[in-house]
Amino acid sequence: MTNISNDTLIIGLTGSFGSGVSEIANLLSDEGFRVLKVSDFLKAEATKLGTPISRHSLQLIGNNLRKNDIEKDGGDGGYLIRKAIDVLQKEDNSKYKGIALESIKNPGEINELRKYPNAFLVAIDAPESIRWGRLKHLPEYKSGQQAFTGDDQRDKKEDLYCTQNKTGNKLLFGQEVTICVDLADVLINNIGKITDKEEFKRNILNILGPIINGPGTREPTQHELFMSQAYNTSLMSPCLKRQVGAIIVKIDKGSKRAYLISSGYNKAPRGNIDCIKGSCRRDERKRKISEILQYCPKCGHKFGSAYICPNQECQYSKKEHKIKDDITLSRGLDICPAVHAEEQSILQAAYLGSASLEDAILYSTTFPCLMCAKMIIQVGIKKIFFIDPYPDKYSRDTLINAEIELEKFEGIKAQAYYKSFKRNIDN
């Protein structure tokens, strides 16, 4: 019997429901992978508890298992992945090309996955409108899209924390697909029709080629190269919230080669103090607003616990509302001391007197905010590649109105770039 070792290829799959995670799992199975569904453990637990199986009931069971793992066993929420590995260790894996785990929903599960040197996390994504179109025929959504949107919001971001006994760290135990997608080694955009199976298969196997078949299967794409550089630049940022990197490139009309013009990361301007030496000003504003916020700004009713409006007709009567963001101008970006990565890259080009940015391409590890979007438009940048799965609506609309091309990055990210493309070259 051949058990899982450090050389075993393990691919973890993550993504919002309806994005095509199961389709990739089936494809990998056809390619010789042993596929194990994490949800099978949840269904077995539901059967043991006598709980009817539904999306919501399985989610609650998963949450409780992760919570127990953190609070009682001193883990970090990776229980389900450990459970899967325990099952696989008892099997003969020699006949498989690798292992695929479907589907990862929590950062603790990613931590568990990455204990294995040859493990990769693959995220597949699609806009909500496309996913709704794929799932609206299901019985649980016969009442309409609102039920789907509620499930989708809980799937992407629950923000459920508990304190770990051993270290006292606050750890997430709910579903956090947005974070999982952000932490992925590979991003796949599944915006086409899954029914076109051959095209779907070619695209996926091309992207995953260096992972499945080893470095040298293909060279990195231009987009993988530049997004990797943007990510590496982001690591210079001292921001407490999110390190962001951006680079600007231009295509030489003669040779068609792309040249890096400038780069930037979010940091306070010269002579000013970064938040890392104090506290986040955005958090401070939200804290002050929380202290004085007693009445609903929409309908005037007095708030209950967790700022829930008692008026059932009000948008703030639901637990998932974002009132602190709504009433904090620009999500607090207007008081953030940092010059954003996109701004820094534009200003660097001006400071160094480099080439015009007319028709240039911007690669950013996040989607630009509205303030950056306006600057991007004015300097003549024509296209933006980004990673964020859920772009800022106001910024997006502004860029589209200016006919800026927006393309979500697809391919191998910086975390796995070296491991995927570094070939062993004989002397």
C-alpha cells in the first residue's frame, strides 16, 4: 500500500457554489486523480445526527466541527482536511496521478492542506449572475434569487470567530470562500458554458499543466509573469489591512513585447507615518461611529443588538447588512494615510519621467477603488488585470463608462509561480 507522502500531488478545490468546482473535480477524476468530497463527511455526520440534509444544515455541521477543532482540540479549523487525509492514508494511492479534495471553505483547512509540500489550492470563480443562471432551476431556489443570494453571502463570508485554547488567537470557523479564493495558488475564471466540455477541459488542463505534469509543461503567460511581479511588489507594503501591489506595462508596437514601466504598493507618502506604527484610521472611524450610532439612518427606528433595525421593511433589518461600511464614506478610504498601489505606480512614472501611460496596461493584486479609477482613466491606461473576485461596483461602473477593459486574472499566482515554472536544466 502506498500512503500519502511529501511527493504526493494534492489539489484542493475552492470556490463559490455554482462556479464549477464539481466540474473540475470530475475532470481531475477523469485524468486519474482520486477525488474525495469533503461534503461526504458532513452528510455522514448529518445522517448520524438524524438531521435532514440541506445546504444550510451541512454548513452548520461543518461550522460546528471546525469550532470544536479549535476550542476543544486546539486545532486551527482544519479538521475536515485531516479527516480526508486519514481516509486516504488507508488506501492504495499508487494507481492515481494525485489527490483532489472538494471543496475547501475555511482558511484553517488551507493551513492543513499546505502542510504537504506538493499541495496546491485551485480556486474557480464566476460572477453571481452566471452562477444564479446555473442554479435557479434547483428546488431550494423556486422562491427566487433572494434565497440564492442569502446562501451565497453566507458561503462567501460568515465572519464567525472563536478563541483557540492554546494560543488565544481569534480564528474563523465559518465558511469564508472569499478568503479562500484570495489565498489560492491558481485562479480559474469559469464564465463560459460548462456544457462545452471539451473547451472547458482544454482550458483547465492547460492552466494546471505545470502542476499536474511538472514544470516545463508550458512557460508562464505574460499575465502570470506580471501579476507575480505585482504580488511581489505588494509585500513591501506596511498596511495593516491589505498589502496591495500594482505594476504598469506597455506593449512595444514593433516587437509586440511588453515592458514594465513602473510599480507601486500602498504606503503613506513621504514624511508621514504608516498605520503599522499606530492603529488603522479606518477602524478608528468605524469605532467612533459605532459608539454614537443608536438610530437607523434610513427609517429612524432605534437599533436593537448588532445594529439590527426592528423595521422589517428596512434594508438594515437583516443580519448580513453592511451599515458601518455604508455610512463610512468610501469605506473609510478617504482618511486612509496610504497612497494606493495604483496611484504609486502612476506617480512613479511621472516622478521618473518615463514613457507616457497612454494605452498602458495595469496589473493590480486588487480591484482599484473609485479614487484610483479616476486617476487611471485620466492618464490613459486602457486595460486592467485584477485578482479580486468581487470588484467595487462604483469603481467598476466608472471604468466601464470610460471604456477601460477589465479582465479578471486567470492562471498560476505568485505563491506557486516558482514551484510551477522552475525547470531542472541539465548542465
